[in-house]
Amino acid sequence: MVKDIKVAIIGVGGVGKAFVSQLYNYIEKNASTVSISVVYIGRSSSALISTDYSPLRLTPFVAEEVDKTGTDPLSIPDLIKFLKASGSETILVDNTSSIELANTYPDILSAGIHIATPNKKGFSSEEKLWNDIFAASGNNGGKGGYVFHEATVGAGLPVLSTIRDLVDTGDEITKVEGVFSGTMSFLFNEFAPVVGSESPKAFSDVVKVAKDAGYTEPDPRDDLNGLDVARKLTILARLSGLSIASPTSFPVESLIPKPLESVATPKEFMDGLPTYDSDMGLISNEARGEGKVIRFVGSIDVPSKAVKVGLEKFEYSHPIAGLKGSDNIIAFYTKRYGDRALIIQGAGAGAEVTAMGVLSDVIKIIARIK
Amino acid sequence: MVKDIKVAIIGVGGVGKAFVSQLYNYIEKNASTVSISVVYIGRSSSALISTDYSPLRLTPFVAEEVDKTGTDPLSIPDLIKFLKASGSETILVDNTSSIELANTYPDILSAGIHIATPNKKGFSSEEKLWNDIFAASGNNGGKGGYVFHEATVGAGLPVLSTIRDLVDTGDEITKVEGVFSGTMSFLFNEFAPVVGSESPKAFSDVVKVAKDAGYTEPDPRDDLNGLDVARKLTILARLSGLSIASPTSFPVESLIPKPLESVATPKEFMDGLPTYDSDMGLISNEARGEGKVIRFVGSIDVPSKAVKVGLEKFEYSHPIAGLKGSDNIIAFYTKRYGDRALIIQGAGAGAEVTAMGVLSDVIKIIARIK
């Protein structure tokens, strides 16, 4: 029997567009075993709604069409009612970064609707929300929908599935360490490379190159404040069994010079940054003196419950020092794996690989429902 | 509702014993959501059979008890009948390396029994067996049992799940490259280290150290012939979409000197090996002259359909050159990930991590059945 699944998608930015395109290919290729209909595509101001649950035309998908031909988006309670009334198994794909939407996950899951999402907010905010989400879900044998969020850490890299496999099979995670931000990876791989370090660059120049290439948020302070990494560490620490109140409940080093925290515009920030190049140069040179380079890392020491985010020094031969481009690297130390870490490395950002993480979650949900 | 699952286990060697211990812990921890009963534990000469399907006592599990208190093992047709008559969903865990057992997978799966196994034989032998197994299985939407074999490559490392996620979400794998044998990894990390190479070791000495430490098969030729790596490459190439007739249908370099292939005992082989140290020394020195080290790797170039196993040279800064201990490393190059590989690295052998790979498959099967 061909399974019948209805999908609602919220958010059609870069990741959302890549996801729709990948999902369409998946639907075509697997039509003989599963029937997937996209019945809702929403963005903040408008939505395409298939009121009779016939599949919305997906290709060629032009996100702007949602605005042109769409109607008002449904409220979440109305979206839940709409999906439940389909009589099918339903999956909501949240491709936004909205905390408001994440706050409604417990209601969505309680209604039996499954969720796949790269949105970190639901899993890295107050601990109550995390608890409410998983209590409402069917992940641990309950009656609610399944919730999968692989792409919240490392995009398409198999980070969360690996940590879940380790924990589920009874291994004990002792330490997690890595570079969790493609932006931070690029900045320090360029600023403090292991080789070719003869003529050191100014940190502000590297930030400018990254900003101009689109590797940073429009305001680079949204990367440099470390909060994105702190959110990912919150998720990993919780999956490792630690209780984490919020992403600001452990030490997070901001790379924004104090006086530039409050300047109004990204331009003012960028203009002011060169003033502080000597500070970062000093830190890097001190590391060089010890035969090391600096990297912006996150680490979780499970036995001591110590979670932290910030600059650390690494010897040239360390895998974290040898990182290239904007790659992420995540090292899991566990009881079974002993001294030698289980390491996952590769692109941890980008629309295509993030969408891939979301689609693989959708596929896993489909495999679990009949 | 608590799911009711019956499990049959064949093979109680190192991996089998570790698996039973991990499974028992899992059963205890998850008793509120799933009821798992081990109803059959078999080895070649004897078996414990719970004829009324009540759970066999698992702890403390002493493998020798199977021989002491067991009866004759069931034939596979009788085991299928026994499991089907339970009326429950059933999983067969094959912890052997038997081709005879693997040959019966299509029958087992056709009967609706699921399989989890670290046994490479079913997936790396003649292509017909591979095709028969997956045609009989429920993996691709059919009616048969699910078959999962994560631990056939890289033990507990998430290698096969990753390649499946890449393929399922529509990525195109262009190249797979890596060190797939813990034994080969140890031999060359010791014989041709990136650092500390001042006083080169004799290859035969390194093999002796590995053999004495139990890192090789009782007859080291079973590692040095490259067939174990060839079997893993066969599995990865098939998952990457290539048609591979058998593990001997592509070039595999054997490190066994020709005249020692036919000597009768491991001792004669070890005694003869030092004669050929200069050959291996020459190959290593030539690489050194180019600023490289030699490693025993497998690679799959998907567009040209070229699969090969053997010695290759790598620059000191290459992740494969920097490997330590007996770690495996697997690099996936894909269309989405571009020039930068998705890399998975860590212990790829050992009873505990292999058993973990098998148990995580069992957990995934349970999640898919109701």
C-alpha cells in the first residue's frame, strides 16, 4: 500500500527554496512507494493553501509566487485544524528561525502532526520548551508526532543522529568538542592558518572578506557574539544528558569589542573594528609562541557539566587546527571509543546541505509512520 | 501500547557477547515502551531455545552456557518457522561471518523477519545475493523484513546511514576514499608515521607487534590480502549506485609476498616476511622522497566506475596521512558538498563499537515496526 502523507512548509528563504526543490525530486523518484502532497506553503505575510488537499504544483517553484498568488497565512491553531482534517499523516516543515513558531511545537506535536526543522530556537531556548516538545512528541514512545531536527547542528552532517545512536545504545558521552560555525571556521582558518602564516592578516580584514562574500550574517556581530554556537552547544549538551537552562547559562566568549556592541549599524561596526586588530593579533601571536593556533570552539565536558564557547589554542597537528574553508568539525569522546574520538567533519552551513538534513528527517519520519 | 518484539541471535563470539550485553541494558532501560524477548541464542554446535517464547535469561550471559545447557541448533527453515509461529514482529541478529547463513537472508526476509548484522558476506559477495536480499526486504517499500547492516563498514561509525541519507535526498556521490581496515591503519600509521620517521621500522616488525597485540587475524595474511577492505568497498560502491559483480572484480593489491602466499602456517609466513622488508622499505622511501607517506586505502570513483584497493601516497597534511592508532577514515565527495569532503573518522573495529552498530540497527528496525 502506498503511504499517503501531507506536508506543510513554512519559510521559503534560501533553505526553504532548496528544500522544496529537493522534496520535489524525492516525491517524483519515490512515487511508487509513498504519496506525498504539499498542501501548504507559507511565509510570514502570505501562503498557498490547497483547500482540497490536492498537491500544490511545486516545479518550477518560485518563492515570490507565494506573495503574488497567495492568501493570508493560517494561524498555527488553524493550520493544525487544516492538517488534522486531511485525515492523513501530516508533517510540518519549519524552515524559519522563528521562536514564535517553535513555541507552538508542543501543540503541533500533541495534535499528532510530525515536525522536521532546521530551526534551532525550539531546542536551544529555555529548558521548559525543550521538555515540553519532547513530552508532547512520539519520539520516546508517546502518542504525539515525531520531531526531528538534524539540521540544527552541522546542517546535513550526521551529528544529532550519531549522538542519539551513541546514547540509545548505552554508550556514555564524556566530551564533545568542535568548530560549530562555518563563519567562525572561515574567519580563523584565514586569520590563523597552520601554514602560510608568514604575513599575518588583520582580523578586521578577514571579517570584511567574509562579509563581502556573504559568509557572515548581514550584521557580522550576529556571528561574532557566539550565540549561534552557544545554541548548538545547548542542543548537543542536552542530548548528552545535561540539564542546560538556556544558551546564555554557560560561558560564551563574544568577539565583539565592548565599545562596538552598541553602535547602531553594521557599517559603524565594520569601521570601528580595525581599532581592535592589535588585541586579536596579540592573542594569536601568544598562541604562535607556543606552536599553536587559535580557533573558536565549543566544548562540553559531561562529567563536570562544563559547557563553554570561545577561543582556544590548538597544536598544529590537532584536527581542529587543520580545518579548512568553512568546514565544521565535531569530535565525540565516549566510554566505548576511549581516547580516540569519533569525528565528523565537513560543510556545516549552506542552503543545499541544510535542506538535505531536513529532507533526511522527513524521510525518517515517513519510514516510521504507516 | 508497548511493542512486542522477539529476537533471535546467532553467533556469540566477541561481537555477539558484547551485543547481548548491550541489548540487555537496552531492554531494561526501555521496558516501558518496548517489550523485547530474546527467544533464541545459537552458535554453530548448539542453541538455547525458548520454546514458549518467554525471554531467555540474559544476564550474566556466559557464552559457554550455550554449549553446556543448549540443544541442537535449529536449521534456518526451522528457525523461520519457530519465529513466525510467535505471532510477533521478529528480528534475527546474525553475529557470524558465515556465507551459508547470509545465503538464506532472502528466505528470512521474505518470511517477514527483520535482520540486523555485522556480517559482510551477504552484501559483498556475488551481486545476485545483494539483489535478492534487497528485493526480498521491506527496505524499499516491499513486504519483506527490514535488513540493516551498518556495522559491515566502519563498525559503529555512521558510514552506511550517511551514504544512504546522501543518496536518498538526491545528492550524487562522486568519490569515496578512505582507510577501511583498523589493522591496515595501525600497520601503516606505525610503519610510515608523518612524524618521528627518523629511524624507519621494518615492516615485518610492525606486523609482528600487531599480531602479538591481537590487532590482526590469527593468520595476518587474512588482513594483508586486502580482501576485507575489498568487501567493504564492494558494499560502499553498490550503495553509491555502481554495479559490482564481486569483491574480486576490481583491482585489489595484496601485501603478501608471492612466495609466502602458499606457505602452510602463520608461523612460516611470519618467519619468511623479513626477507621482503626491503621491498616495502623501498616503496615507503620513494614516497618520503616526494614528501609523502604510504597508506593502504580503498577508493571509488563513481563517474568512471573505478574501484580499487591498495597502497597510495599521501602528503603529510592530508587527513589520511594524519590518521592515528587503528582509526578508520572515510571521505565522501558529493555534488552538494563540492570540493570539501564529508569525513567520518574513528575506531572502525572492536567488539563494543561493532556491537553498538548492530544494536543501533535493531533500534532503527524497532522504530519502523508497530
